Amino acid sequence: MALQFTDANFDTEVIHSEKLSVVDFWAEWCGPCRAIGPVIEELAKDYDGKVKVGKVNVDENPQVSMNFGITSIPAILFIKDGKVVDKLVGAQPKANFVKKIEQHL
């Protein structure tokens, strides 16, 4: 299951993590966000133990969203060693996520 990242736990869970993190910035009211929800959950299962896959609700966690300049959702950031190494914006097929993850493992 995808992790829940928040303003409170983001530094610990993502920035200071030794693993690649895939962070889905989303909102309840966003149709494309809901459309890729199952894909994010599949990635969490597929890469369990290898990659941290999680979601940030932009309405509930404005600080993290602001820190990363998130203006369009869904926005998926790939963060490694505390830095954004890649980004996807908008609903995407699972293959696009897998390709990015494999590039950065």
C-alpha cells in the first residue's frame, strides 16, 4: 500500500531516505489523480522494499506542495538523496512510471 506523506513526516520519510521515493501529489477532487491512484498502489506493491511509493494530499499538506512548487496535479516527483531527480505531470500509463523508477534505481 502506498505510504501517506505529510508536511510533518516528509523530511524523515522522503528527504532523508536512502531509497528512491516516488511521491504522488494529488487531491480528492482531482479526476486524473483518482485515475492514477490504482497505478500508484500497484507500484507500491511491485517495488515494496526497494522504493518508497507514497502520496501527498496537496489540500492537507500545503507546505510540502509549496516547497516543491507544485502547481499542477497529479504531479509525481522522483526523489533520491534528498533531490528531485525526475518528474511526471498528469495522468500517465504505468509503463512511464516503471521506466523512470528503473532509470533511478
